[in-house]
Amino acid sequence: MKRRTFVHAAVAALAAGALPVAHAQSPGPANKVVIQVSDADPGKWNLALNNAKNVQTDLGASNVAIEIVAYGPGLSMLKADSVVGNRVREALDAGVKVVACENTMRNTKVVKDEMLGGIVYVQAGVVEIMQKQQQGWAYLRP
Amino acid sequence: MKRRTFVHAAVAALAAGALPVAHAQSPGPANKVVIQVSDADPGKWNLALNNAKNVQTDLGASNVAIEIVAYGPGLSMLKADSVVGNRVREALDAGVKVVACENTMRNTKVVKDEMLGGIVYVQAGVVEIMQKQQQGWAYLRP
Amino acid sequence: MKRRTFVHAAVAALAAGALPVAHAQSPGPANKVVIQVSDADPGKWNLALNNAKNVQTDLGASNVAIEIVAYGPGLSMLKADSVVGNRVREALDAGVKVVACENTMRNTKVVKDEMLGGIVYVQAGVVEIMQKQQQGWAYLRP
């Protein structure tokens, strides 16, 4: 086919979605990682917090967006009486976003008053983790 | 460079693969998640099934493609005598694709007659999980 | 809008980054997977090594890039006295890249002389895992 025709065909195909392009990126730093916490295991909670800290140290806190999502048996990490409560507060102060799953809270009869301050809530932690990946975030499960 | 020349150069570069584009997306819903089950732990099996259900509830079952891949020590989730057999059948009825790893079956001398009905088989579960991600699926390991 | 104008607009938008494109891919095979080892559990180490081998067998070793990253409690997999030392050496011989986290080594007072030969080092294993994903690699956590 002639060059101009090829050009038109390729661009039209691109515009029509026939050529694969990635999902839209959310704004913010190029480095983005969502960290899953789904174990009732303080060792994993500490590892998740260490991981967040190491990423910030290595890349510079302003160059990376980090989100920790706790759900299922991992929800207890974010309760007010959590053994890692102080470390969660440090992570929040350092700019890490910390997210709790409301489905898990409802299923285990936990209310927001029992949770650490400064965290945010999503309806389904698992959907949050899925959608972050589809927006270009890396995934980490300590 | 002149505008038309720029257009040609850009499209030619794209067509030649010089500009990065994502891997081809498989058809289907925009939300796609592959859930790995590789632990011999019924708690994890239930969590995987809960996760699938929550994603369907939150997004609408027709708006999300979900595939559970069991391999290694996780294969037992899909045996006919699995303690979560009824829940696997419910997931299948709800449109979740459930996949077993034939490498694991061969290595552990398990045959299809010993497996739940309605599931599908791949040669290597780990390759399935890898390729789904490279086709734009999110990854979840409960 | 006229067809030529549309073409120009679409290509200019693409070139300007207004249309989403994926992160630049690293060179090498189309199939790429980074395998995380972060548990002090020889069962997981063997599963990671089995996974690497199965991927190579299924796709052909030359058609896939595989990197195993050990960090945190998983670092012991790569010590000279590791119970899977022989299998790590086989993986290295088969072309698998094996990576240790220097942050973990410093925190646990492990030096390179205590590690297996042939492996490589990164400052932060977790950053390596994150960045590989953002370069288009699939992620696997056995």
C-alpha cells in the first residue's frame, strides 16, 4: 500500500483502539507501587512497612507513590490497637497512603472508631489493588 | 521538520515498534484479574474465592473477567474432594474461570478424573499467570 | 474534522504523550517475569525454582527472561550454605538471573563472601521488583 495510505490506516487504527495502548496512567510520580497486606501476621505487616520505607529511601519519597491496602485477615494491621500502630503512623507521616477494606470491616463487624486515624477507606480492597495495577502501578505482596 | 514529515516519521516509528506500546489486550471486560492459588491452605482458598466474589459484587459480574489459577501446593483446591468444592462450583456458576496446572498434576500423579468438573487445564499454571499479566490483567495473590 | 486533520491531531497527541502509552520495554524476550522470594521458607524457595524451570521448559529458555529477587526473610535462599544452593546454581547455569538485596544484607549483617557465587546485587530488592513490573515484566510470588 502507498505510504500515505498506510499512515492514515495506522493512525485510524490507533485512534479506533485497534492497536494496543496501555491504560491511562494516573497523575503523580512515575514510580507507583501498591502493597497488599492480607495476612494476620505482624511479621508481614513489618515487612510491608519496611518495603515502603526502603522504596522511599532508595528513590526519594517525592519520586514514588506508595499505597498499602489491608484487607481480609490483614485488616488487623490497621486497627487502633495494632502492634504496628506507631509504624503505620510514621508511614502516614512519610506520605504513604494507607487503605482499609470496608467489605472486610463489615464482615468482621469492625467500625471506623476502632481503626487508626489518618487511613482511608475503600469499599473493596481487592478492587483497589486490581485497579491500581490497571492504572500502571506495580504490585507487591510481602 | 515539516509537519507532514513529522507525522510520517512518528507513525512509521510506531509501526516499527520504536515507540513503546503495551502488549495486545485480550478481548473482554476492561477489568481483568488473575488470582494465584499456590498454597496448600484452605484459608487461602477461601480468601481467593471471597476476593473473586467481592470483585464481582463491586464491579458487576459482567464488567470483570476473573481467572483463578491453582498450581503447586495449591492444586488440591481443585480436587474432587476439596473442602471448598462447593464454593468452586459456585464461582464457576458465577462466571469465574478456574484453571488447573497440568505440570503439577503430572508431578503429583493426579489425573483429571480426580478433579472437580467445569475447570479448565493449562500445561503450566505459572506461564498462564505470567501471560495474563502481559496481556494487561491485574494479578492477585491472596 | 477532515481526515488529514484528524490524522495530524492524533499523531501529535500521541507524540505529546496525551495518549497513554506503556512504559518503555527493556530489550530482550517478549516474555519476562520477576519472581519474588521474601519468605524464610525452603518450600517457597523450591517452588520459585520449580516455577522458573517450568517457564523455561514451556516457553523455551531463550524465549523468556527470568529474574529471581530475594530480599527480607527470603535472603537466606542465596547464602552459600543455602539448602537449595545446588538448585540456585542450576538455575544460574540455565540463564536465570538471581538477585540479592543489599539493604537486607546490611540490616542482617551478611556480606558478599557469605553468599552464593554468580548472583548479582541491587541496593533495594523491592525497588528492583517494582521497576521490573513498570518495564513490562510480569510478577510472580510463589
